[in-house]
Amino acid sequence: MEEVAVADDEAPQGVLLSGEANVAVRIKLEREARSWSTNTLSDRLNEAGFDMNPSGVWRIENGKRRINLDEAIGFAEVFGLDLRNLVGPPQLAAQARAMELIDAAVHAFRETQRANATYATARDALDAYLAEHPDVRREADVMVSNAIAEASASHLATTYGPRNDAANHAEEA
């Protein structure tokens, strides 16, 4: 089976990576949700091996200082969050399940795109072969159609359950 190359700009990054402004708001929300002072958060960061003083925490939260990647990782670790969740829009990021479901939906969509590209490549190769061997085109087309119909029926049965008797009888008539 041929693999489809994925460009770097299509690599799974999470759909809601939106930058430092989100991180700043989220850090403040997470700190306040835990009733931690900037001193407490700073202490927890330092205990986890991420050097940060209370002034640094305040300055990041208030957009007076940029946050670097190591610090973002530290905040995520101290808060027990996935880094992607920390950088997402605060109104969604606070709902970790929403973030997971959004990422899952986008990931599934990207997978369908890859599968469609793989199918198109395979079908193009088959069509090119059949153009050179027209004597087997009819049989090959029937085999492909039957296999696709069988896979579709199996998928529908797995997803929605077996067809009901009314549908079966209508098809037989």
C-alpha cells in the first residue's frame, strides 16, 4: 500500500494553536481557578524545575513579557494540562473535552483526505493498467465495484446495525 506524503503545513498541530495572548489569559485563569498567588505559582514552577519568579508570572499574565516554549511547557506541567490545551482559546481551552473532540474531528477529517488521496492514486494506477489491458477491464471493474459495495454494506451494518426486514423485502421486490 502506497503512503501519501504529508506536507509540514498539514502535520497534526492541533487546530487551536493561537499564541501567546491565549497562553497569558489561560495562565491567569488556571492560577486563579486554583486560588494560587503569583508567588505560589512561581514556587510550583521552580519546584518542577522551571525557573520563574512571581514578577515573571505577573508580567506574562499581563502581556508585559513574552513566554518561551520551555516556560509554556512548565506552566502546562504544573497545571496538569496538555500544551495544546494551554495555548488554545481560553473559552474553549477551559473545556478540555471540547478541545479533545475538536482535535479528534479535525484529525479524522485529515485522515479521510489522506485516504481519498490514496484511493485516487490506486484507482489511477488501476485505470492506467486497464487502458493497456482492455481485455480485463470489464472483470476488473466488476471486482472493484463488488468489493466497494461489500465494504460499504459491512461498514453500514457495523455503524448502524443490520438492515431491517422492510428494507430487505423492498430490495427483493
